[in-house]
Amino acid sequence: MNPESHTRRTTKIEWSETVWNPVVGCEKITSGCKNCYAESMHRRHLGNPKQPKYIKPFSEVVTWPDELLTPFQWKDKRKVFVCSMSDLFNKDVPIDFIQEVFKVMNNTPHQYQILTKRSRRMMELAPSLNWTPNIWAGVSVEDHKNAIRINHLRLIPASVRFISFEPLIGDVGAVNLKNIHWAIIGGESGHAKKSLRPMKKDWVTSLRDQCAEQGVAMFFKQWGHADFNPDSDDPTIPSKGHTKDDGGKYSKGGYHIDGIVYREYPDAPNHYPDQELRDELYALEEKISQSVKGFTDSWITIGESLSIIKDRIEKLGSGKLYWQTYLGVDSFQDYCRTRLQLSRETATQMRQAFLLMQTLKPELLDEGREIVPSWTKLRTLSPYQEKLVQNPEKYAEVVEHAFDETPRSDFEREVRQKFQKKRPKSRAKKQAIPEYEDALNAGDWDRYLGLVKRDLYPNIIPPNDEVLDTIIEQLRSLLLAKES
Ligand code: SF4
């Protein structure tokens, strides 16, 4: 669990940094909606010609395709609360539009938090959406009656699944937090005190203890109103006339529980490009260009750099997002082709040569790199990497020759003989048997020897015509002598 580390903030929502609203408008479905924050914000802007998104009544759900461009325009990476002015999984938001929203999230490096009360629809649509690791899924649970939403949430393939117990208006009771990563707890706020429903300390401490027992990160947001805070001396209660506390947050009614601040975040894979990684990748690219110039050991060195680049990016997760974020390409293949002008085949062979060396002769990749034999010899081994690993003895036999003076052609032949599968007898050969019989029966030795020569020569590596001709000639003399 991580303490909060982000400081930039353009929303009053404590656990996020920015809001993104490609959908505006909603309708109330449960008691948690009674004092809806989105509705009151909407009311403030309603009819304002400078705020065209709020021209229609809140009860009308409107999708805003132009908003889909906004995350691409943010230069810095952000933690984004998606649809703070609606519910993305509202029945009136078409699946096509939800998929468009997901495509934007899939292709930008920000961390997105989606919170819904329509957990069933989210669960039903989940298989048709691409849950890249930068998308967190959450459900609101305001009381025991709505805890069923947690079961729906558990089935969402998101990297982080979270529950917002806000506004907590009833005891949730015993709750199963299996496969849940984060819980936010908060009392109702933002309205005249008489309309607010108080949050009881027992409900809060019960959830706090269950989070601790079940290893779930917990973020306690606020008591909602100073009068609901059981500790009137809580120093985080904003003083009269102030809306911010000294931590720069906007908590309502303070956020201590028995004098302790609970503001944990879940462990989540880092989807943000960090400068250190970028620098490492650029250094490796530089190494590749240097090696291309030097050429001598370029095959291995480039293969090494390519392998590190591939590993680093793939460790972050799969998919286009990371290749685009770090290197502005769609895939490793695309990277080799567009940035390095290497064909897929060449890049693969380079990596194979490096991986082979790494597996089989690790010491050569460090100090002894200069004794690596010419890459042309090593390339011969590349297609047999798997077999070499499975047959260390065979490997030991051939590899020594890779480091001595054995000519490349001999070395290649040895490798082929040891590792190539024996070819099944060719059809042509089987069909040839009657031809031999015919020649023998007819006593036509020239025809017979012609057949022997035809079939024998191509199977001798390398064909040594002179020696074979001598053998054939001797055989011919023997046959003719036998006949006479
Ligand atoms: S689901 Fe959310 S946005 Fe919609 S009415 Fe309820 S509280 Fe408001």
C-alpha cells in the first residue's frame, strides 16, 4: 500500500487529481444518490452559455464525443476520475460510446478511476472492453443493501478494484473483500446540515478493521460534517471560514479516526513512463547505433540491447500502451522496423544469437566479449538454440570448435549433422529400387552404376566427385570381371 505521492490536483476529490467527463447527466437509482454531488454541481452551471455541457437538464444523459480528445492533450500524467458528472455505465450510455472511452484510456498513459453504481452493467459489458492496467474499476456501496455490487466488481479484470463506501449512510456489516485492493470511506457532505445523513463511528471502525484484517488499502476521506466527527478536537476539522485544512485537502468535518490518518493507496503497477527508464532505453539505442558502426560484434551487442528493451517494456504489461508511451511505436516489431530499420527476421536472429550466448556461455558476455568468435559462426547455432539447451553434451562438442580455428564451413556441417533431424527416405529413392533391379537383371552395369552415382553423390557432404568417381570406376571393373 502506498502513501499518497501526487501533489498536482485540479479536482476537490481527494483521491484523484483530475476529472474527465465525456458523459454528463444521470438519474437517481438508490438512496446513496439522494444528495448527488454531480447533480448539485450541474445545477450551478445549468443554462450557463459558457458551459454548453450543462445546457440540458441533469436527468438527460448526454455523451460528448469531443471530450474524447482531452486526455491526449494532457502533457503530464494524471490520476483521472472518469465521469464525475455521470455514471459511465448508465443504461443510456451506448456500448459503442463506452468502448470509445476505453480506447482513449487504452492509448494514453494516465491512470483512470471508474466508479459506478451500475455494477451489473459494468460486469456484463466487461468482456467487450479492453481493461489495460491503467484502468481501475470501482463500485459505490453506501450500506448493507448494496453490498451485492462488490460481487459484480470482483469479476472485473481490472488491475485495481476499489470500493467507495461514500456516502456511508448505514452499517455495511461483515464484508468479503477478497480480490479487492482499495476501500475509500467517507461521510455525506456538501449540503445543508439538515439534509445530511450522519455517519456513525462504529460503521467506520468496523470497515477499518476489516480492511486491516483482509489486507486492503484504506483511504478515510472525511466525517462529512464537524458535528458527525466523534472527536471534536480533531485538528483536521477546518476552522470556521476555511474550506481547506493545512494539508491542502478539502475534507469536510475532519479525517482523523482516533487521532490517526488513514490515507493509503493500493499497490498498482506503475503505468507512468519514468525518466530513468526512458534514459536507459535511449542509452541502449545509442549502443545499437555505435555497434552498427563498429560491426565486429554488432550481432551480439544489438541482440543484447534489443532483448533488454523488449524485456523492460514487456515487464510493465502487455499491449500497445507501453510501446506508444515509451517509444512512440505500436509493438516491438514496429519498433525494430520504424526506429531501427531492422527487418523482423534480422532483429529476431540478433536476439537469438544473444540469448544463445547468454544461456550457454554467460562469461563471454562480460569481460571475455572480445573472444566471441565471428558472429557468422554463431548465427549457425541460432536455429538450434532449443536443441543445444536440451543437449549440453552435444553443445559442448560443437561449441569448442566455434572458438578455435575450425573453418566456418566445417563448423556449420558439424552443427547440421548433430542437430538436424534425419530426413525420411525420399520417395524418389524408394521408387528407384525397381530401376536398380531392372539394371541388375539386364546385366546393364553402366546403367546400374549411373543410378548409384545419381543417388549417392547428393547425399555425401560435401560431394567429392573425384573420390566417388574412382570408387565407381573400381566397382565397374569388379562387376565386369565377375561377369566375364
Ligand atoms: S449514480 Fe452517481 S451520478 Fe448518478 S445520480 Fe446517483 S450519485 Fe448521482
